[in-house]
Amino acid sequence: MKQLLFAITCICFVAGAIAQKKVKFNPPVITKNEDTDSAWFSTTKFRLVGPFRGGRSGAACGSYKDKNTFFFGATGGGVWKSTDGGSNWKNITDKYFGGSIGAVAVAESDENIIYVGEGENTLRGNVSEGIDGMWRSNDGGRTWVNLGLKNARHITNIIIHPKNPDIVWVSVSGHLFGPSEDRGVYKTIDGGKSWRRVLYSGNAQAGAIDLVMEPNNPQTLYASTWHVIRTPYSLESGGEGSALWKSTDGGETWTNLMQHKGLPQKETIGIIGVTVSATNPDKIYAIIECKSKGIYMSEDGGETWTKQTDNADVCQRSWYFYKLFCDPKNENTLYVLNVGMHKSTDGGKTFSDIYTPHGDHHDLWIDPEMPGRMIVADDGGAQVSFDAGNNWSSYYNQPTSQIYRVSTDNSFPYRILGAQQDNSTVRIKSRTYGGSITEQDWGPTAGFESGYVVPDPLNPDIVYGGNYLGYISRYNHITGENRAISVWPDNTLGDGVIAAKYRFQWNFPIFFSPHNPKKLYTAGNVLFSTENEGQSWQALSGDLTTNDTTKQQSSGGPITKDNTSVEYYCTIFTAAESVTEENVLWTGSDDGLIHVSTNGGGTWANVTPKDAPKWMMWNCVETDPFKKGTAYFVGTRYKLDDFTPYIYKTSDYGQSWQLITTGIPDLHFTRCLRADKKVPGLLYCGTEYGLYISYNGGVNWKSFQLNLPKVPVTDLTIKNNDLIVATQGRAFWVLDDLTMVQTKANNNPAKDLLVFDVNDSYRMEGYTDPHPVNAGANPPNGTVFNYRLQNVTDSASFSITIFDKAHQPIKTFAATAKEKADQITYTNGINRFVWDMQYPPAEKLDGLILWNGNIDGPKAAPGKYTARFKYNKDSVDVPFTIKPDPNYTMTESEYDAQVGFLLQVRDKFGEVQKAIKNIRDIRTQIDEFTSKTDTANTKDLRNLADSINKKITSIEEAFYQTNAKSGQDILNYPIRLNDKISGVYGYASSGYNPPAKQAIEAFVFLSAQANVQLQKLQSVMQNELVQFNTLIHQKQLPVIGIKNK
């Protein structure tokens, strides 16, 4: 967390209530929650947009033998592997599991064996838990097997026996938001087939947080347990059960060291981190949260201790930073992780800072043989060093951003906006004019790490963004001005929310009215609006929360307070204005209340569902785009240790509600919901463990994961019929063109050939790099056709013909097409075809050296086109539209003029190329003939052949520079007509503009010269060649002609 200028706000107003009617709702029982639509969506894929900038990681390690191989676990993003020293990373768990990773370890004795524990180990207020426990790979991460411990929720460390990889110890913190008997240290001796708890603190609130082994002695282990309680509104770090433990029998029995001499006595103990020297195993360091906080050292195996330092930089914010590591070759060199990374060379008495690419450090792995080789995990992912931290690899190669909310602007191509945890906000292009979405295509914008980010609907270069403590800024991307416009600029950082005039949560709502593009809303415990860009704010409500002051106190616990606004409570957490009715406003609070106003905030009614559990955090509200009075509220109680999904629907302004979660698994708590803008009742829901879809207004749901990683889906939005997904740990993803999804929601006729509606495409530059490196993927650049074929056989015939605006054929694609570029493949079921909008290229000749290159066909002009699908005897004509790139001001007639001119140039170039080919065919045949007929009887033929050869060679040399044998020969031998005509094509196609006067004149000039030569060739073919063949015929020899290819 970084520091900014903040503002806080509040007001008080009593809302009314509407009497609620109880509606009986019995949804059908879904017995199977698999994605049964996999065949239908076989061509439908999510696309990773980025950004490629690392998000928080709390676990990292390296290979012992392969010095370029490293691993890290991302918060929400699964496990990643690098085999090139951190230059590039690849996810190795997507096909098996994902989500937050608390620990990852490689077996020293067999590096193919990797163990992974789920659940974030940085136990924040908005933490991400794991529900699948432990995993093991026996092949370096290619495949994985689940090992149980599913109720562990937070596995923070893994220790593997150095000689027997089937013996493993893990520290389990357990449920963060409730008591749990599953906490402690667990041990397996059979590779994870069975587990046995070997250490329990005796307190259901105190789990194991740190675990280390004495290097090279698996009999001696040290562990720490931590008493921690979290609620939606508080953190309590420290209490009964917090302790430092030692085992000398491989974890079978443990001794509590807290009463040993030198350690803090009669104090409340919080979190403890521990490390052991490899060169002197009697030397142990511990960092302890308590009133006498600091780093303690023992030189006798934990019997007695000495306090080394209470340096604030290394001891601050203890619950979040507690890790320390001893250099494996030097017992006095110590690394301590905090906001910064710190190093001591005198046993922890004094420290210096080590530069790292990012801040907030959570884990460090040091090569035991080469201590300069290390990997650090922090809020920017993971970075590798080979020189003890003097230099580090980049974190701009990891698409593991944790994004809170998502919005889009009205630029073209549209941009995607959101805030990345412990980084800046992000504004990234959804597609580019290049081959991929690179670092140059995104950057920071308004707000900061935790807030909503929303662009001005009328000017995409004006962006509004939030951050914790009510901070709001207005950023002008043209001038660079970043102006604070917070509702109430009174900073209460470090205090409980009870001290604030208005209560703004860590991630408070900011949104524009769908009816008035100048009206901007925001919400603390009160809903506000501005119509003058934040120069003044109007309160539209009173306090729309419970205002329970017992839940507004300072957070942190009895030792260290920690107030950032993550625990700020009794706030409006979601709000919206109805998309179908202006001035119909909805709010949902993090303490369980839903309110509605039908008069722009003049009056409010409490319409909270009667059967909704208390203290629900209403995380998202979506108003129905088709039905007035209909809204969906997505709630969660995971901060009360309740992972049940909650979605409530009302169709009467909140007078009655239905719970609509059938089909979503019990532990997949819900985060967000969006309604399709084209198909009523089609809904998309993001949960902590993936994406779900409903085709019937939420009556039931099914998985809609497709190729999306298993990751917390924090928000969704729809733009230009694309579904944009914000994730906590895998950045932004886009499902381009929802047509196939929308079609699935409708009844489709059982035809052998079914072509679906075609989404409008844009005539723009750019392409799709099939293998982008550390960059987001572009969508296909062209018109996308989706179609279904049934009863496909080997003898089936299928083709697609594209017709222009005058219904003249442009190109036909078929499996049997001669040119590879015109061939298509298809299968029984759903198929996809992308037309690149290109007209066919000009005639090509192999081996020609052209400075200006061959001519590809121009891209089709904007307008209405037709595609004809023919499958056996069935034929379907499908209309589609190509739209102009809005960034250009050309009219359709100007596009037509440019394309028409380019086709003329292409055709003339093609004529010349075909003439060259004909000349070469004639010459080859004549030379072959004369080489076999060297007799007196054919002297006249040979003379005529020589004459023909001279004439056609002269023509060829006018068309093409025959002396050019390599690319640079053109600088020695001037280019000829075909190259010159190609140059005119390049000139006229270099931009978005009608043909320039000089381009037309140059083409006329060159065409005239080409026509002269074409006429000469025609004359040769109609006269000398005819005469030559007549003589051949008279002599009864094979005739010479043009080969049809």
C-alpha cells in the first residue's frame, strides 16, 4: 500500500421502507454443474488483454540444479514457472487448479516433484482463500494430483524432506474469518496420500503461519502459530495461541519456546517469523510482533535469546510482513522483508536497504549453494536476482494483476480501465493497430490501487478514479492534470472510520448516469452526485447503512493498529442508476442493506430481502436492461466465513425478492453479475472460483469457464457486444462477440447448415500475432462468421463466397481451393471462419525481385456485403456490414474511390505479371524446340525463333529488371514497369484517403507504357507466333502456345 492525498466524507438521513411480499420460488434442481455447452462453444475463447505487470505473490522458490528455473505462486493467479532466469513466465496449473497460492516448494532430491498449497498467505481483509488444499506434480508441473487438506484454506509454508520427497510438512493457518480446528502443522510420509496433524496450538483461532527446517537436518523444525481474528470490520492480531515452537524428532513432538529466557514475557504475542542458519544451526532468528517488538536471536538452538533490534522499518505492519531469511553461507547475514527489502550483515543489529523493482515483500528463496541467486515475491509478482539483489529481472512479464473493478471508454478501439492492487490504475487498449497489446498500449490513469475508474462518456481522455479513504481524482490525459475532487478532503488514515464525517470503503462506488453523461455518482455511507466535474457534490440520501458504531472502531488488535479503510464498515458498497429509468437509484451496503429511490434520491425505501442473512456485503447491483423495476443484487458473506453464493432478484422495485443461485456450487461465493444487452434473461455471474451463465434470468446457472483460468472474477462489463472480465490475479480478459452465446440462449432450427448473425466488423489496421510474448492478444482482424454443419461426410462439399456491395463475387473459399490461402477446414458441429476483408492479390511470379513487392489485394471498403454459404445442396446468403474506423474522417464514397483505384492498379500489375509469365513460357518452349531441331530443314524456324526471342525479351526487360539477382541489385539496375506500378499501389494504399491526383496521373502514365508493351506482346503472339506454329505444323512438329495455369 502506498501513500496518497486522501479525502473522507459522510452524512446522515433516515430512509423509509416498503412493505415486502413473500414470493414462493422453487427453481429446478440441477444435479450436474458441468459446462454442457462445450461443443457449442468449441470456437468461443476468452482473450487475454493484460496488462503484463505482476500482481501480488506470496510464495516463490527455485530449482536446486537448473539455475535458470524458478517458480512463484500468484494471489488469485495460480503457479508460474520460468526456465530462463525470470525473463519469461508460463502458468503451469491452469488445466488443474488456480486461484491464490500460499506456498510452493521443489523437492531437492527429485526436482520433478513440486508441492503447492492453496490460499493466500498474506492474510488481508480482502484475502483470497483456497478450497482445494494441497497439490503435487511428479513431472515438473505438467500434470497435478490433488492431495486433500481442502479445509486448510490458507497453507502458508511447505517443507520437503531433503532426501525423501514423500515426507512433507505444511503449515496451515485455517479459516481466517472464523474459528477452525484444522489449523496447525501437518505431516505426510506417503507423498500426500494421507496427512496427520502434528502441531496444534490448542486455540481454534491460532493457526500455523511460519515453518522452517534446520538445513540438512529434517529432524529439527521450527514453527510459529498466530492468533488472528478477522471480521468484515476488524483485524485482531495477537492473543492466546501465538507462539514459537521447536521439534527435534521430525515434527512428532513440539516444545513451546515462548517461556525461554530473552523472549518477551507476559506480553500479548502476535505474528512470528523464524529462520535458521545453515552454517550454524544453533543460530536462530525470530521477528516477533508484541509490545517489545523486534528481531530476536538465539545462539543455542532456542534456549536463550537476545533482542537484536526494534528497527521500525523492519518491524512495521507486522501482520502483513513477518518473513526473515538467513544467508545459507553466512550466519550473520540476514534478510528481512517488509515494504522494503532489508539486509543485515551483523546478525540483525543494523540494516541497509536492497533495491527491488517493487515494494511490499512477502517471500524470499535463496539458493543454498549460490546465495547470490534468489527470487523474491512481492506485490509486483516475482523477480529473480543472480547477484544478491544488485540486479533483478522485470515484473512486466507476468499477467497476474489483481483488478478490483472494470469499465470501458468510448474511444476506438475502446479501452479497458481498472485499478490494480498495490500498483497504479490501468487504462489499456482492447485491441491495437499492431499485432498484440504491448506495454506501450497501456498506462496509469485517474485514482490509485483500490478504486473504481470511470471515463467521461463524452471525452475518453477525461477519467475519474478512486482510492481508499474517499480519494477521487479527475485526470486529463491530454494535459496531464490530475485534480483531487474528493467529496470531503479530511484524511483519517490510521484512525477508525468512526472518526470520519463520511464513511468511504477501500473500494467505494463511482459511476456515471446512463441517462445524463455529465452526472457522476459516488457513495460513502451517503450517495452523492456532481454535474460540474467534482467542483461541488450534492448529497442524495441520508445514511443508507446500519450505522452500527460498534463496527466502526480502530482495527488491528491489541498490539498494532492497522487502518487503511479495508476494514471501514457501514458503507455503501455498490450503487447504480437504472438503465431503463432515469432517477431510479439503487444502493447496497456492506452491512446488509438495500435501498431504492424512484425520484432521484428525494426519498428512499429500505427494501432489503427479508430472508437475506444479516450483514451481507452487497458487492454488485445490476439493473435489467429490458424490464423496469428489475434489479439483481449480488452478495457475499465470506468475511463471516460463509462462502455461500447469494444473488437476489426483484421485478417490483424491491417489494419482493427471489434467491437465484441454483447451479452455483456452495463454496463459489458470488462477486458480480451483468445482464446481456441483447437477449433478455441472459446473465453472466463472476464468482471467487470462476464464471457462470444463466439463460433464463437466473433460474439456474452453469459453468461458463471455457478457456478462462480458474481465478476470482471481480467484475464484468459489456462493450460493443464483447464481455470484459476483471480478475483478481490474471488481469483483464475479453470474450469477443457474444453472438454465439446469445444464439445459444435462443432456440435454433435443426438444419444441416445454420449460419449465425454476423457482428459488425471494422475496417482497421492491425493483425493477430498468434504467439505474443509478454503481451496481450488482439482479436481477429476481419469479419467473423460462425456456422454450424450437421451430417458432415467425406463426400460433402462446402464453400463460402464473399460478394461486394454490387453483389459481384470477391473471393470463394473452399476445402478444394487451389490456393492455400483460399482453403478452409470445417467439421461437424460449430465452425468459425474469419475473412480478412482482403481482395485477392495480383498475379504472383516466383523468383522475381521487386523493390516495392508484390501487390496484395486492397482491404474492402466500408459498406454492406454478402456471404454465400453452400453446403451440399443448401445455400444461405448472410448479409454483413463493414464499418469504417471512427478515427478517420473518410466518407464511404472516398473509401470506394480508394479501393476502386487500388483494384485498377492491382489488375494492371497483374496483367504485366501474367505477360511476363507468358513470355517465359514461350521462351522455354522455343528454346526447348530449337535445341532438338538443329537441322537444315528447320533453319527458317530457328531464324524466326531468334526473332521472336529478341522481341519478347525486349518486352520482358521493359516489364521487369531481369538483371536483378538479389535484393540490393535494384540499386545498380533500375526498376522497370511492374515494380513502378507496384510502387504506385504502395503510395496510394499508404493511408486512409482517396487516390491523390499525382497517384492517378502516375498510374495513367505507367499504364500507357505498359499497354504499349502489352500490345507488342499481343502482336507477337498473333503474328510471329502464329507464323511459327504454321511452319511447325507444315513440318509436322509440336506447336508452341501459352500454358494455362
